[in-house]
Amino acid sequence: LAFDRWRLGDAGAAIAALRAALAAGAAAPGAEIQLATYLSEAGQSTQAIELLQAAANAEPTLDALNALGIAYARSGRHADALAAFARSLEIDPGNAMTFENVGAVHLDAGRLGDAKQAFERAIASNPESSQGHAGLAMVAIRQGDRRTAIAEWERAVALQPANFDALYDLGIQLAEDGQMEAARRYLAQFVRTAPRGQYGKDIDKVSALLTKLR
């Protein structure tokens, strides 16, 4: 129920559903971490971090530490985020998701070399890391290497068609490059498959663009 509400864009209802389940003792394992993740994505960083700090201290699992690191990163606490991810890597030194998260923090801070290294390590750990390839695309586009960026986004989408951020970025970049046939294909896929609750504004923007491209 909470996930369905979240997918539809009703963050308040999703958070309320998880709180109710936790209060009733009927929540599934990991519900507290999921609640904190929703709070973080909804901009309620302080509450999210408090919940995740408690969860990570009580049981420092990969899920808890990665979620804590992401919450720190969203609130601009990059050093704390990297420290949480370092703890995660102590548990599993080859965890691809953690390297993806490390790369995202470095990318956000403009440290492109460190970001590239982290994304490459994610792919080395898991060759099917869609986020790793999408991260390399972001590094490449910021370095002005559009060809590499497009190739990496194409790889990311091929590995995970539900990587909607990569799908959107790929379609927009192809359109800007004048590759209209390919752009239309990816942008139409984005409009058709991206959840409106999370991507409503982008879907409307892309729909308008597709109308112009016809």
C-alpha cells in the first residue's frame, strides 16, 4: 500500500501508511528504513537521518548504511555520507550499489575524477550496474564528451529500462544532438513507462517535446 501511494506521487499517504504499520507492529522487515527513505526523498531530512542513525547503530546493515549515506547526501552532508558508505564497504568491500552512491556524492560535489573512479568500481563489481553506466555518462557530459555520454546512457537503459533518469537524459541528449529518430524512441518509452507520481513534470515536458518533433 505504501509503495503504491508513493508511486502515485502521494508521499504523505505513503509515509502515513508506513507509520501506521510500524505502530501496529504489522510492518514488513525493513519498513523503518523504507519510511526513512520516503522521508528523505520528501525533504524531511532531519527525521530521516534520526531514524537511519538509530537503525544503523542498532544493526549496521548494508541497507541501513546506504540509506543513511543517501539521506546525508540529500541534506548536503557529503563528508558524513562518504563516512556511512565507507562503513558499508567495510561490510561488503565489493558492493556495487555502495560504489554507485559514492560516485553520486563525488559527482554532486564536482569531483569528476573521484566520481568516475567510483562508478568504474561499481561496474567492475557488477557489470550490469545500470547506475554505474549512467554515472559515467554524467561524468562524460560534464567533461564535454557527448559521444561517450550517449553510449553510456544507452548501455544504462539497455541494462535497466526502468532507469528512468537515464532514459530521460538519453532522450533529451539525443534530441539536442539532432538524432531525432532515436530521441523519439527513447522519449516515447519514457512517457509510456515512467511513473507519473515521480516524473509527472518531466512526462509533461517530454510529451510537449514529442509533439514538436512529429
